[in-house]
Amino acid sequence: MEKLLKDVLERVTPSKEEIDALNKFTKSVLRTANDVGIEATVQGSIAKGTWVSGTHDVDVFISFKEDVSRSKLEKDGISFGKKIIKKLGGKPELVYAEHPYIRSTIKEFTLDIVPCYKMKSASKIKSAVDRTPFHTEYILKNFSGTQANEVRLLKRFMQGIGVYGAKEKVRGFSGYLCELLILEYGTFLNLLSSSSKWKLGQSIDNEDFGTARNFDDSLIVIDPTDKNRNVAAALDKDKYEIFINACRDFRKKHRIEFFFPNEVESLSKDRLKKDLSKRGHLVIMEFKPPKVVEDILYSQLRKSAHTIVSSMKRAHFPVLGYSYASGELSHILIDLETEFLPKKQKVDGPPTDVDQKFQDEFAKKHKKRKTWISGGRWHVEIDRIHISPESLLNEIIKSPIDYGIGKYVAESLSKECKILASAEILDSDSEELGKFITSYLSKKKPWEW
Amino acid sequence: MEKLLKDVLERVTPSKEEIDALNKFTKSVLRTANDVGIEATVQGSIAKGTWVSGTHDVDVFISFKEDVSRSKLEKDGISFGKKIIKKLGGKPELVYAEHPYIRSTIKEFTLDIVPCYKMKSASKIKSAVDRTPFHTEYILKNFSGTQANEVRLLKRFMQGIGVYGAKEKVRGFSGYLCELLILEYGTFLNLLSSSSKWKLGQSIDNEDFGTARNFDDSLIVIDPTDKNRNVAAALDKDKYEIFINACRDFRKKHRIEFFFPNEVESLSKDRLKKDLSKRGHLVIMEFKPPKVVEDILYSQLRKSAHTIVSSMKRAHFPVLGYSYASGELSHILIDLETEFLPKKQKVDGPPTDVDQKFQDEFAKKHKKRKTWISGGRWHVEIDRIHISPESLLNEIIKSPIDYGIGKYVAESLSKECKILASAEILDSDSEELGKFITSYLSKKKPWEW
């Protein structure tokens, strides 16, 4: 185990050259900000010294006084950002978030220039990013000795098992959450030994605020800079459980793959054909991803998948599971137990003990059909609208907004969407599609490849 | 309406010849009982004068003193019964009920000689039949004028719509229940106008005992001879609702078919073929009915159908409905939305927030398979045992007792059971099968043929 962690640490700790290059870059950014007349600070994992080797994301916050209006902050934030980037020789790019901000790729770095308010207390912040400086300050003040390395181990472990990052694509553990966990448990191994016993609703309250009971999330980690905030509020329940189970599994098998998983090996065509023949019906929507930031893309993909599954279930298609992913193309996969439903559909009407009015309405609505009572309920047989999932999907593609699909995904679907069933899936030579289906069908955990 | 009821009444009121023949017969039975030295009384609808023309069932009770033991009552009941039947020139036949009794067909009559205890109060009876004399007495004492005719209308109406009779085949309204309803509402039409507004849990308490609140049945009719008994306790909920709805329907359409429904017209082969093609999968078990009394046969058929449907559902077959009937042959029909299920089966495991012990057990049980977390639950994919309902039915037929099928039906199934799906159903020339399927598929109410 010691050897394993040492190996991992060697790979995640930035080298002297890496640190020097980064320091040189951040200094030049701060100097440039000063030159254009705005107060700037480095934030995030780089400021806290908890960044993992290979990280090239640099967050620089430019701060405005509390009495500046929101619109002025946004306007000036963008214009200062542009000025700084241009002086550094980069090409500014506008990114939409709660406040829009400027991003640029300069050398190997992705630099974000984020405007924020300079506040006295984290509990009175005006927008989400205003907290960040408080988080940086808290971690810098409380971290000791080698705890940054423990955070690196934890981040790499979480990345390996697929639960690292607060972004929509993952809905996992944020960097700050990792830092607070190490602060609470001291070391990566101590955390693992504790977390393998965690239950739903586990709470951590570094500053003993006693406010954990106000939250009803899977994991509750009270923000030491704001007692009324759960740092783990956006953590997906499944990701929380996957973390706990990975911890339990890792303690039994000390394998490097928990930190550095192998690539997914796509199933061969023969194997895929055999697997599909044993299943009901797999159908995949394939379309060009809308050109929006990743968070919005994944948020809309997730909601689209949910709404499609709900529509399928409402139309009585037996959905077993679903998945979605986006790379060159976006894919939404629906896994069904059967392909076709019969033309006739049995519809449950009102129970026979509800107000007669509702029973009469049902009878009136279906007066040309035969209604009958069975099991304390009215029933009627109607002609089914969609006898195949493809038929329903085609209708969703025709009017995605009506089905609750998000705006950007809806626009993409309206342009073009292919529906792939077994034959088309087996015909495709896309490596991306192959890996996506393999991940779904194999049910292998990332560390099991 | 008046004309209609008059017509019905003409058909249900026994003629003078019919009454004379019956009186002559019952007198001879009572005389014979007296000759062999046992006290006998006529009971049931004949005693109460509420019998419908064409009734040939004569119930004669022979009564024993309270201090006679059960076994002696049974032994002597049978031997007296046999003696009476033989003297009348009939062939005695043993019928199994709570106490066995003797039955015989003599001329056009079916005569039951039922042993019972002669009790002082109906609330202290030793077996169910002991109540009957109290019921007869109560009705004779309280009925006035033409109420017997009102009962005849009601019985015929209930027979027409398929809810008359307490026997297992119907689980509907008993004759005594009909009489109490007329006692409460005065006339058939008054009852109809009230019952079309009945709700679940409607209560009637002729003697104002105030005990209705102790019951939780669809309809509560307190027995005037025993305040702790609901006369409608065995009434099937669906039959209760069908009665209410037939009342509502009849008040709109005054049609003779409510009393004397037309025969079910079997669907033509072409029509049946077309109908079946629009449905998922219909499968029928066909076997020789066990040689037991009708009540036991129908009780076992009903429970068999239930247990088969439960097994189907547990095996994830989407059951839409079922039906059973028995004539020359017994049939149990299962109506499914789809025919085949895929070879792979997704199984839901424990939720991720239950005690770790249960999660470990699940992991251990499926250690050679891939388990995964989704939606707060463990899942695993296994090889399905039965991919068609026929496969499961064949297993049930092989070991019916293990599946909870009643003894007598189980014996019949073990001897021979055919499984009929679309092809076999369309091949069959059985009129009985044709009507059975037609009734199920058409969803027509008896008065709609």
C-alpha cells in the first residue's frame, strides 16, 4: 500500500519545473492586472497549493467593491479581462456563467479572469464566485505540512473512480470538498477507512457550527466560511455511493487502477451482436452537440434523458436503464425490455370508489368504447399511439420543446438526429459510440478495466 | 317501465301448476321425514315464498338437539338423509360442505337434506346452516303483501347482470341479501334508485343494531338475526360495483336484457384472428375439471388463476388481465402485453442506504456478475429463467402444489393440461372456448349482447 501511494504521489505532485512555469505565468497575469489598474488574486487549487500535476487551469479573480452595481461589475469584468488577456498576447473568449467572464488559452494554460465582489464575510456574498477567496483563505490558514499531498491523492482517486469534480458532467466532489475532507480526517487513508462506513446523510462540520441538521443531502459538509451552506449539496447520490463502495473495494484490493484506470476496451462486433441478442431493445439518439459550455450541455443532456425516459414510461415502454455522453457527437441511450407493444392498450380509469362525477367523465370520454370494472377500478381498451419506442422518439424529435427537452439540445435535435437500433449500432464504426455502449453494457467500474 | 316490469314478473312468478307440484313434493318429503322419525322443515326461498319460477332446488333441514355431538349430527344427518331419499325413490348422493349432507334428484327437483342444530338464538349457532331457520322465520314475519314479487324482480335482475348468488362461481348477492334489501327499500325500483348512489362501505341495518361500523366490507347489511354478522361479507367488490353501475345504466335504458340477457355470440374466426393480432399474447390453460362440487371447483380455479398471475408478475411478464371458467373443460386465461422477455434480466438489489450487511450479501450472492449502483439502488443482470409465459406455465404444471395451486386443480393439471396460444385458439372448434374468449375480449356487459 505504501509503495502504491508513493507511486501515485510521484505522478500527481507537480515537478519543480512545472511549479516554476506556473508561478512565472501567474506572476505575469497579476502584474498585468496591476498594470491595467485592477486588483487581482490567484484562486482555486493553484492558490491553495493542492493542484494535481498536469493541471493547466488558472483562475484569476479580479475584485470590485461591494457598492459597484451588478451590471457595472459584469461590464467592467469583461473589459478588464479582455485588456489583461490582450496584454498577455492571448485571444479573449466570453464564457457564460452566473456572471459572464473572459477565458483564454495562453501557452499551456487555460486562464479564466473572473470578476467578483470583495466581501467582508462569506455569508453575505452577492454571487457564488464571491465565496472562492474565503475558501482559499480558509484552506491556506488551516492546512498543515503534507496535507496538500493527501488532497492530491484523494483528487486522483476520485478522478480515477469517476466522482471528481462539481461540474455537471460528473456532479461529484469539488476540489474544495476534497480539501475539507482531508482537513477533517487528516490523511487520505484515514478518510478511506472512515468513508467506507459512511451512510446516507453523513455529516461533517469542521467548525462545529451545529447546522448540519438543517440539510437533507446525501453528504453534508458544512462550509467553514458559511454555516448555512452545504459544500456537498450538489453531489449526486449515486456518485456518493460509488465513492463509498470504491473506498471499501480499494481497501481490499490495493490497485493502481483506482487512481489511473485503464481505457475502456470496446466490445468486438461479434460480442456486441451476441450481447444485444440477449437483450430486449437498445435505442440510441445520435446528434451534434449544441455549441454551449460543457456544464450547460451536460445539464441539458441529463434533463433530456430524464424527460425522454419519463415519456417512454408514460407510453408504457418498459425502460430498464439509460445513459448519455457527449464527445464528437452526443448520444442518449435508452435500454428497453421489449421493442414492440401491441396495438391495443389497456388504460386504467378511476377507482370505483371515487366521486361518481369522475366515473361519469371517464364513461363519457370513452362512450364509444367498452369500459369495464376489475380490481376496484374502471378500465378501457384504446388504440395505442406509439407501438414502438422509435415512433415516440420521432415525435419527440419533431417537437422537443413540448416534451420538456432543453432549448439547446432541442435545437440540435431539430437540425438532425439519427435513431440507432441494433442494426445501426452494429453497422457503426465509431470508436466513441463503441466505448459508450460498452461502458453501458459491461457495467464494469472504471477500476475494473 | 311498468310494462317491462310486468313482463318480467310474469316470467318469474311461479304458475299455479308449478306451485302445486312443488307443494305436493315438499309435503311428501316432510311426511317421509316424519315417518323415519326426524323433525324436518323446508328452508330457503321456497319456504319464504320468494322463489323464482323455474327453481327446482328444494332445501329441507333436519334438526338435531343442541347437545348432540358434531360427529353424531354428521353421521345421523347422512343416515336420515339416505333413508328419506330412498323412501322417496331417489338415489342418495353425498355432498361435502361444512357438514356433509345428502342430495338427490327426484322428478324435476334437486332435493338437499341438510342436518342442522335447532338453536334458540342465531348468534349462538354451531355451524353456518344453523342460521337458515332464523332467516326464514325473520323474512316470513316481516314481509308484507307483494314484497315477494319485488324480491323476484331483484333476483332476476341480479341474475341477468351476473351478480346473483353467494356461490363461489359468482360471489354475488345471496337470496337472503336480496330479501333484506327489499325489506329496507320496499320495492325493486326504490332499491334501484337508492343503490345507483351507493358508495363503497354502504351500510344497511334493518334492526338498528348500530354495529355496521365494525365492518370494513364493500357493502354492509347487518343480519337482523345476528347483529355481529354482515350478510354481504362474501360479496365480491367488483360484483358490488357492477350492480351499482347496472342500476344506473338500467335507469337510463329500460331494457329486458338486464333481466334476460342474450346469449354471448362467439366472435368469428376472422374477427378473432384480427383481434388477437392487435394484442400482445393470450395464453389459455385447458384441462378437465376435477370432480368436486362447484363451490370448491370455482374457489380453486379462482385461487389458481391468482397464484398463476402472481407467478407471472414475479417473473416480470406484463399481465393485463385474466379470466377463468369451467364447463365441459376448465379454462384459465392469461392476457399479457408481450410474449417474450429478453434472455438477460435486470434485478433490483438492496437500496444503498440499508445496512451494509445486506449490501454485502447481495454482492456475495452475485460475486461472479457485475453489480452496479443507479438511482440509489444496487442492480445486477442475470440470465432469465423463463423467457416465455409458456415456459413458466409448463413449470407450474409440473409442480402445481409448489406454486400454490389448490389440491384438486393440481391433480387435474398433473393428469393433462394443454396450453393454448393464438394458433391453437384459432384452431379450436370448441363453442365453449369461443364464448369464453369472446366474453373476455369483448368486455361487453351481459345486458349488452
